[in-house]
Amino acid sequence: MELRQKVEREAQRAVEEWYRGRGYAVQYLAHLNLGWDVHAHLADVELRIEVEGRSGPIISAELTPNEYRRVREQDLTYRICIVTDALDPGERKIHHFQLAPDDEVIEGARVYV
């Protein structure tokens, strides 16, 4: 399997486990090309989560036009989770970002392992 695919798979798994561990029902939807990869639901909270995996410690992501449009449309229900060091469980971190209340910038991040 190609390195990029391994990184993305591990990042996806880490994000899904993180949300499941907090009681969310999680559904993988990347194959539907909705502009997000994961739908997470807990009580009256519904989140749409785009997952970006990185093999190293640098926090970076490029959003497609569809993903960016979804950020703006979904408002505060949309999250971008950038997983750094995705292949190294000892170093892996999940960085959470969301649209700022002023609706102009994406802000974050809380970092979780």
C-alpha cells in the first residue's frame, strides 16, 4: 500500500476512535464525496469532519473547493481534523479546527492524542 494511503487510513482510524471514545456514533462517508469524511452524532450534536493525515509533525492542509464550500455552509458543525505523525501512535496528535464565529477564518486548535 502506498505511504499516503497508509497515512490517511491511520489518520481516519485515529479520528474515528477519538470520537467513538467520547460517545459519538461515527459513520465513514468519504466515498460519497460530500466534502467531509466522517459524520459524528451524539445526542443533539451532529458534526461533519474532514480528516487530513500527515506523516510528520507539520500541521498543514489544503482544502478542495468542495471542502471549503462545505466549511462555510455547515458553519460550526464542520470540523477539520489534521492528524500529525499518523503512523506513530506514540507521537500522533489530532488537531481540531472549525470556522470562527466571524465566519471569515478557520480557527483551532485543540490538540488531542
